[in-house]
Amino acid sequence: MLFSLIPEKIFFMNHQQLKDLLEERYRHYNQPGFIASDPVQVPHLFTDKKDIEIAGFLTAVIAWGQRKTIITNAKRLMELMDNAPGDFILHAKGKDMQKFEGFVHRTFNSDDILYFIHALQNIYTHDESLGAFFSKNYHHGLSLKSSIIAFRKVFFDLPHLKRTEKHFANIEKKASAKRINMFLRWMVRKDDRGVDFGIWDIPMSALYIPLDVHSGRVARQLGLLSREQDNWPAVEELTAKLRVFDPYDPVKYDYALFGMGAFEKQKP
């Protein structure tokens, strides 16, 4: 089924009809076939939790641009880490870093990946895993938004080039943080449909929508988002609207909104 929006009719869609649409499209896209064309396939190469979260984080970091290129370059990063990202982060030393010379994904270059590796190593000296950091902060009374802010501050605690900061969205400057929210969805959401991993001890209700141009456009057409910019206030607005449909798992509708926006023809 191809989805087409007719502006004259969309405003007459009631709550139940809208929920039914979102549920149907969520089920359509949240299934194993989705993995083959999505960057989530990269962490799916692994079974160890540390490998999954590191592969997921680094893949999400470079997840902008053409999907094919994202996947190719994320897999290249895994190869440079000997296809054992957990072990690499824990044990890599000086000469191991030389292999990243020349790596580039759009504006993310070898200087950036080298800092990201050092930052991850620093975090793993204080916490057992990325999941442990987020879970600890969340369960100590912080919201997931506050946990993201805290993680970013710790992440850039080492000396670094200012330019590298642009590769980790700053919520405090109202960035939508699409990629970090996508990564968190991968790590936190638990279901039996095979795409998300659900390996972290954080409730799904705490997640925020990974808002991008596709999901934002469809959300506005459906009357779920009034803000014109895809920024953090828009993330909070849209996530709050989706919690009305499913307070336990609101971000499952990312599949519906993104899928309709990225893959389906729409009438103007």
C-alpha cells in the first residue's frame, strides 16, 4: 500500500483513524526486512552487547547522507576495528590508530574518529558500558534528555578540536539530535520484531523521536507537529503527541513516520 495524503481530508481523520494508520505503518516497517536497507544492519553484524552498542553508536554518528554510503563507511569503520569494536575500544593503542588515516565520511574525518575512539575509551574506564552510563544517569533521577546532555559533556571532557563537536548534536542549543535518538531507540526498544536490540535497562517510554526531514514532514501533514523547524522543541512536541497513542512505547511510530516520508509516494 502506498500512502498518499489529501490535505482536504486529513483534518477529518479522528484520533482512532490516525492511530490505526500509525499502527499499520509501524507494523509494515518494523520487521526484519527493514534491516537490509538501513544502517541498523551494522550493529546487527554482532552479538556481544559491547560490540553492538559501539557499532551502533559509531554508525549513528555518521548516519547522514545517502544510506548506501552510510552503511559502506560504517562497515569500513568496523573493519578498521578488526570487526571487534568492543575489544578494539578497550585495548587499542597508538599504532592501532594509524589505520584510520584517510578515513572520511562527508565532513567526519580521521581526526574526528580518532577523538571519538579516545572519548569512548575514556568513558569505558569509568563505566562498564555506554548502556551503564545512560542507565545510571537515568535511574538516578535524570530524564533521558538530561542523560544525553550529561553524556555529551563527558564525551568532550578530553582535549579536542572544536570542529569535532558538531558530530554530536547539542540539545542545549536546541539541536534535534536525530542520530543520538536513533541510537537510543536501537539500544532501548524491546519487541519481538527483530530490528531494535533492547539491551539497555531504560524504559521505552523515556525515548524521544529521532526527528528528521522525512518524519517531520509527515508529522506536520498528519497534524502531529505544529513547529516549522526540526529542532529539539519539535522533538518534544512530537514525542508528547505520540505518547497519547502509546505511552509505553511512543517511539515505535518512528517506523511509520520515517517510512511514509522516505519510501512512499505522497500527494502534495
